[in-house]
Amino acid sequence: MAVPRIRRERKTVAAMIQLFCRKKHGSRGALCAGCQAIHDYAMGKLERCPFQERKPTCAKCRIHCYKEPQRSQIREIMRFAGPRMLLRHPLLAIGHLRDGIRPAP
């Protein structure tokens, strides 16, 4: 079972991908195939994160574990969904902003 930090990160990333897919691809309910693939990829990377509870936000992490195509895709998703998260999921957004302030291990 994941530690609380990773569980929250999983919820945040899933919410961002859901928001992106709904607005950009018009999906309702289930994710489109491309967004489902990046969701599964991101969840796998979070489970294997070596930092776990001390995990910084991915932008501040010294280990970039995403391959370049997925990294640019998740960056696009976060750039689009990040500002919208404050309205849709304010607690997750504030938690993510707070995690961004933490120093990287």
C-alpha cells in the first residue's frame, strides 16, 4: 500500500488527467485510450518512486524517471490542468503547491 504522500499524488495526477481529457478530448466518464495510457504510466512511476514519503513534485525532482515522450505529454497535461485544479479540486491543488515548496531530497 502506498504512503499518504503517494496516495495524494496519485489522486492529483488522476484528477489532472481526467480534467485534461474531458476538456481536450471530450470524454465523459472513462478516459480516452491515450489519456488512459499516460494515466497508467504515471501511476506505475509513482508506485516505484524511490523517495516515497519524501517525494518532491516531479518538476523539482533530481531523478527524471519519465521517458521523454511521456514527460512532454504529462507536462502538457499539468500546464493545462494546473490552473483549473484550483477551481475543480482546490484541496489537491493546494497540497500540490505546498509539496512544490518542499526541498528536494
